[in-house]
Amino acid sequence: MRADIRQVADGTYLVHGSNTNWIILTEGGEATLIDTGYPGDRSLLLTSLTEVGSAPERVAAVLLTHAHNDHLGSAQYLRTTYGTPVLAHEDEVPHARRDYLHQVSVSTVLRNAWRPGVLPWAVHTLRVGGSAQHPVTAPRPFAQDGPLDLPGRPVPVPTPGHTLGHCAYHLPDVGAVVSGDALVSGHPTSRVTGPQLLPDMFHHERTRAVSSLDLLECLDGDLLLPGHGPAHRGPVARATDQARTRALA
């Protein structure tokens, strides 16, 4: 299996791993990596960095949207192997260390096993190491507000709800928003496609997840790069409105 790499703007790549996306922002061979997929996606992740003209050792930082296993998978590996700093919102740092775990439980998955797509998703998750824990031993909070001094100049946008410290990233230079799991365009357990929230069982605080759509709505951009599903083109404000309408229906 090869990673599905899509160049969506100058120096900006959306990579589809096994049910989860990561984003690569490049600048002169250096890269910012936003999320890292499942643990079992590691070979795809490393190959994708090479195929966009960078390399694992040239990743300036890993930025986490949040610390669920399907986004955290190879962050610690990159930190220990290449010395790559792993950055997250300050409220997500203890989650990345696994001081606690806010993730859908086995019992919740079993209660929802009758829903379309849930069992195949769960089986796949087990196969790619989604139940294993890979804590980051020294995650760091962002050092400043505003654009980070990294390739792509991502701007952190706190969007709590899916997890306590979930964070999206605005890319104003290319008119894009990396939304993580605060706003997605599809998921194996969802019956619909297009802008939406993940099914309720995945959110730590669903009410806050809905409220965080207001924060994304204010961002200027016409390209949405979600944690799950394909890139979505069109005003981000319209995408958030569509997701809100679906969530409140």
C-alpha cells in the first residue's frame, strides 16, 4: 500500500493514510508535519515525506491537532529517532504524554457496533495499532501566539471539544484550514460525505465541539484539510455552517 499524496496548494500536501490524514508543509526541503496517522501508518508516513521532496530528518516539528492514537501514531518515534520536537496546544500536552486518555472506549464501540461501518472500522483500527499507546515523553506547548516559525507558517487555532486541547491550524498564505477532527469531510463510520462533525461517540465534549465550529467559521480560506476524508474546496465558513446544520438536525 502506498500513501495517497495530494498536493493541494504550493508546498502543501494532504496525505491519506489508513483512514486518517496528515499534512505536510514544505519549504526548501524542510517540512512541518501536522499529525502522524496510526502507528501502523509509519512506513507510509516516512515515504510520504521523501516523495514530497523532504525527509524524516528534515521535519522541523510535528504539530498535533490532538493526541488520539490515529493522529499521534509516530510522533514519539520521530522525536526519539530524529530529535523532532512535538508541539501541541498546552491543554493537549498532558494528553499526548498520556497523563490521561480521552478516547472512545471499547464498551462504547461495542454499544455502537450495530451502526454501519463501526465493526469494519474497529477491526481496521486494531490491525494498524490503534489500540496501542505511544505516549510522547516530552511534548511541548507552542512558544508563541500567531504564526509559528515553521515551514508553512501555521497559525494555531484552539478548537476544544473533540479533546480538551484540540487545535486546528490556519494557513493564511494558501487560504487553507487544517481542521483535524474538529471538522471532517468523511469517516468510515459516517453515513454522509461532506463537511460534518465526527459521530458523537468520538467526542470528549460534543457541545464544545459544536461551539468550536464558530471559531473555524471566522477563518479566511477556501480549502479545508481535515483529519478524515478528502480535501474540501469552497469557503470554510460555508463548510462550518453545513457541519453545524447537520450536527443540530
